[in-house]
Amino acid sequence: MKNIKVFGLLMLVCLAFNLNAFGQQTERVIKLKLTDPETKTSQTYLLNNVVYSFTKSQETDLAKDPGTCAVSIDFKQDMDPFLLKWIAGEIKEADGSISMEATGIGKPPRIIAFKGGTSGNVAESFMASDRTSYIQMSLYVRVLIIDGVAIYTEQKNK
């Protein structure tokens, strides 16, 4: 009888630890570090979401049609003067690095790096019930590097 109580207690303890482990949710922290290559000044932004799309041409001669590459981002914070200057074109072709790190699982962060980024489409919305704005932006890049692998390089027109 004593063995059954000890076994039951042991099962409850194991179950409690397993439930605690299952209850932990992994959160991903996504950050954009945007750099003006001319002045070497940088600003870091928190993001909700990032999507990159790369369309590879079916042409065998990449000089005719190298394809296209765009990055879409959804900001988790309001705009600041640095970002507004880049959108307005006062900062030409910024370089950037987007890191995506999942907390609590020990995996290395994913890195999306780009060079020659210009803003394409920007949308900012405001709600009366919220104190922050919602910013979505697409940008075009000359070079896109994913985890150290260059997957897109814009071809120079000859």
C-alpha cells in the first residue's frame, strides 16, 4: 500500500513538471537594424512580422531578367525621424539586418540581411482605442542574404 502512495505521488510530480514544460510558449523576437551607409548611423526597430519574396526569372540569360526581390515588414512600434527620413528618400538605399530569435529553445537566430534597400509601399494606420500606430512597409533590395547565403543580387544593366 505504501508503494502505491509513493508511486502515485511520483506520477503527480512528473505530470506537474510535464504540464509546466508544455505550458511554456516560445516567443520569437524580430528586430530590424537599419543603417544609413553614408553616415554609418543605425536605428533598431521591433517587428511583428517579416516576409521576403524572391521571384527568379525563367530566362536563361539573367542579364535580361534577373527576377525581383522584396521584403515586407510589419512594425511593432511607432515611426521615428530616422525611419521617416528613409521613407522620404533623404537616406538613400539603406542597409539592414533582420534577426529572428526564438526565446527559450536555444536555436541560433535566423538572419535576413539586405543592401540597397529603398521603401516601396508604406501604410500607417491609427485607432482611437490604441496609443500606437500600425505600420506596414514593403521595400526593394539590391542584395538579399538569408543566413549567410546570398539568394538575390540585382544585376547591373549594361
